[in-house]
Amino acid sequence: MGHEIWAIGVDLGGTKVKAAAVDAQGAIRRRLEEPTDVDRGPDGITAQIARMVSELRRESSPSLPLGAGVGVAGQIAKDTGVVRFAPNLHWREVPFRDRLQAALNLPVVIANDVRAATWGEWLHGAGQGIDDLICLFIGTGVGGGVVSGGRVLSGCSNTAGELGHITVDLHGPPCTCGNRGCLEALAGGWAIARRAREAMNDVPAAGVAFLKAARLTGAVTPEDVTTRVVAAAAQAGDPLARLIVDEMARALIAGCVGLVNAFNPCRLILGGGVMEGLPELLPRIEQGIRPAALNAAAEMLSVRPAELHNDAGVIGAAALAFQTFAA
């Protein structure tokens, strides 16, 4: 990288930790990925990230990185970088920023992982040049971020962007958060798999056809049914899978209509593994929003797929480091 300015982006999830050397234009110059050392707790993960960052520094540039940004799948205290709760890591009230700064000897900023991905898409992906946008990521769970007036909204206690927990069906299925009918409980990957298993148990004959249509994914029993299975079966024309995808599309349209009416974005960016596995959803959602949303709220709206894919987290975390430390 010569002596140009660069930063480190880290995406810390329950199964994988990714770290990358990223330049000011959002280009990844070097990346590393490892299974997350969850069993060794916060100290073990701090040491793991420190080792990965040391390797990036050794191989990337003679100049020091500006700092490190870290996206964590959890709730983060804004001013202290304390991880309040990270269910996949089994962390509560971990002073992660201070520990990591001491281990790296670099300035560190910590953010929620989906908020970090929103920074990435806004500054270097599908949202470049747009001051009012919403990112909605539909994966195993559903999360997002809101950029309003050129600022990423953080909210009163730094949890803005929990878009998966807006209620779209008052009488809907239970969600992991304790509520019913959340967008995530109707359209998240775990919820689609649950819906598919329930449907197969209710109609065993349909389940046989379902698994036959999805056999290429390696599913053998109802417990093996995932979003990928549903997508494969739907694309093969399986009626049960098509029904599940239709229900999911309706839930996503309802959720997006609420978001568009509430925030009036110029652009709605849709990403995550479920969207990538079912690309047909994007035009369906866009077509569903227009007649249902307020005309004035939707007239300038464009709906786009996310562009950074699996790199949104590290690119966004590094972008946040640039925003925070480039004085």
C-alpha cells in the first residue's frame, strides 16, 4: 500500500471473524478470515483479533493504520464501546473497545455489525452519494441501518436500525425477541426454515415433493431444511416452497412500506443471504411498495440490491474508523 492512509476493518460474528486492510476508497488490500474462538471468551477473541491485525500490519504497508473499526453482532454502548449484549458470542457488558485498544495499541471504534455494513454500503456500495437511505439485510436474522440527512442514525441508546423487530403482523408467529409478528419472525432465515418444517409436518405428502425438489442442497430430513432448500425448491416450482416465498414477500413488502413511510428514503438497499438466494424478491418488493406506500414517500424511491456482499462488514467498519479518526 505504500505510505497511503489505510485502516483495519473487523467483522466479528458468532461463527467467523474477518479482518481486512482497507484503503480510503473502500478497497480491500488484504483480508483474513478464521472461525471465531467463541469458547475462549472475550480475552481469547481479543487475542485472536490482535494476532490477525498484526499479520495484516506486517503484510500491508510500512505506514501505520489510522485505526481499527469493529462490527460486532450485538448491542454496543456508543461512547464507551462496551458490548452490552452479544448473544452469539455469549457476552454481556464486555468493555471490548478498551481491551482491544490496549491489545492493538491503536485507536478502536466499535459498532453493531449491521450498522457497520450500512456504513459500507452508504460510502462505498449501493448508497454512494445518497443522503437519505435505508439498508435492510435479510439473512438468518433481519437488521438494517438508516441514513437520514447524511447521518447514520444511532438513536437514544445506540440501537437504531433494529428494523427486523418492527411488527408486521399483530397475530404473527413468536420472535426470538419475545414479541410476535416481527419482520424477522416472518422473513428471517431461521423463520423461513421453521415455517417450512411446520408445513412439511402438516402435509407429509407435500414434504416429500419439497425434499425431492431440494435434494441438490443435501437436505435429508425436515430438520435439514434451510432457506437455501426453500429457494431451491421454489425455483424448481415446488408449490409449498412457492407459498412460503409468497408469504415472505408479503411480509417484506409490509415492513418496507412502513419504513418508506416513516423515513422517506431516496434509496432502499436490500442485501443479506436470503436476498441473494432469492433475487426474484427484489423486484417483487419494489412493485409491492409503490401501490401501498404514500405517494409522496415513494415517488423518488429506488430499490437496489446491496453491492458489497460479504465484504460490507469489514469495509464499513474500516469506513467508520476513517470517519472517526481521520481528523
